[in-house]
Amino acid sequence: MSQKYPEAAKIRQLIEGSQKIIIIQADNPDGDSLASALALEQILGDLGKEPMLYCGVDIPTYLRYLPGWDRVDKEIPKQFDLSIIVDTSAETLLEKLSQTNQLMWIKSKPSIVIDHHGGDQRISFATVSLDADAVATGEALYELACEFNWPLNHAALHMLATSIMADSRGLTTDKTSARSIHIIAELVEKGVSIPELEAARRETMKRSSELVHYKGQLLQRVEYHHETAIATVSIPFDEIERYSPQYNPSMLVIEDMLLTEGTKVAIAFKQYPDGKVTAKIRANFGSDIAADLAAHFGGGGHPYASGFKVTESVQFAEIKNRCIQKATELLKLKQS
Ligand SMILES: [Mn+2]
């Protein structure tokens, strides 16, 4: 038996001694957390256990192509023997559990954490925490499955591959190791079809023909400032009303705006009838001004993705000009 993870023996012992097992995703579910939770559900089921799935927030629509997403519940069952928290080591991401007083129940039973984030954070009440050096939680789960000779049915194999492909962005990220690629190869040998996985994912990216045409209109209206350093687009309220139920108009074009040669920052403004203006900001690698730009207007976010909202009665043109000015200033500071 390999000794990849020193925590493995304890994990096995806890699972073997439990019947009802609740699998917990944090309040920011993604492709890795959901697919690894669903893989674990299959494995535990085949081991004769009774797995249940929990997540404090709704599973985002872009993940609903994964069969089984609708088994994820927002309530912790009254009775369970063990919890397994996947894909997080941050207690702050379990806020929904503490808000609803369900965290007490989790703390009253043994808890396993299976994660791969590699930071200093640990979930304080965990009985055992595995923070694997792996590109995805699915990779760590696969290693455990091999070590324990866990059964892997087709659905489990499919979900493990989905999890690894999601977090490694198709085996292209920094943390993708030779082992990650080997595991994908092994999963393919066991019957997983990567084209099938990709086709299912792409299906969720498809949009109505109306939205495709609208995206074209938005792209036509992109304005560039300071050569092409800053790209902006403005979305009036009638378009918000018409298209938002299908898709967020800003998100239709903002990534394409960032793909313009020379563009460092992309800003999508939305105009509301009461004078409110919102801005979504995205920045390209090396131009990490998004958080500072948003903060200047009372908003917030990350260095490469942020947003703000202005409700004071200022003309839209004025807000837009000030935003472009501030962005120019911040970009200049970056260069100096
Ligand atoms: Mn992950």
C-alpha cells in the first residue's frame, strides 16, 4: 500500500466506522467541489454507506449540467455520523452553516477535510485534515480511492475527471503536475470520455441566437481610451430589462474586451432609470488595478475583478469620465 498521505489511515478508519455521511461544499461551489462531492457520493454509496450532500448556497446554473447537482441540499440532516468537507480549508466559507446554527451539529460529530489549497488555513474543528498537493480535490480523492481500493463506478470516474479538468482548466494551470495528467490518462483507460465531458460542459455555454446577435451589437459599441489601454461599454436600461433574464449583458463581452491588443482594463457600465450606475471591472495580468479603481467609487473586489455602484445624482457621462480618468491614473502609477 502506498503512503501518499499520512492522513489516509485516519480517514479510512472514520469512514469505515460511519454509516450516514454528509458531504459538505463551502459557500462558493465550483466545478471541483461539486464534482468531487458527487464522486464521493458514488464511492460511499457503493461502500454501503448513506451519503448526503450539502451546500449552503444554490448550485450555480453553469454547474447544473453535472447529473446529481439537484441532490445537493441546503439543510444538514438531523442524523449523521460523520461529515466530509471537500475543497476548502476556510471556515469563513462555511458561513451559511454558522448563520443557520447548523455548524454546531457538524462540530458535534467527527469531520474530515479533503482539500488542496495549500495555505495556512485549517478548519479548527476537523478531526483530520488532508491538504493534498494536488491540482484538484478530485485528484486527492482518486489517490485515496487507489490506496483504499475503493470501488469507482462510471459516474464516479466521470466526476473525478470533471473535477480535475475543472480546477486545472483542462490541465493547463500552474498546479497541474505530471501526476494530474497521469490520473486523467488512467481515468480514460477506465472508460472516461474526455470529448463527452467537454461536450457536456460546452452545452451549458450555448446561448440563444438572440443573445449571439446582441453580443455582436455590444462588441460594436466597445469604446477604447488611451489607444486601447482602457475598453468601456455602456448598457442602457432597456437592454438590461430585455436581456438580463437570459444572461448578464456585461459578462457577454467583458472577456472579449480584455482580449483586445493593448487593453489593460475593461469596464462595463450599466445605467438604471433612477440614475444608478453600476460598473463591472476586469483587468489583464500585470494591470492589477481593479480593486483600487472600484474602491475609489465606494466599491470593492479583487485586483483583477471588481465592481462598484454609484447612486448619487451625477450624470452618467460624468461618472464614466471620472472612472476612465482614475483608471488612467492608476495604470500610470503601475508603470512608474
Ligand atoms: Mn478545488
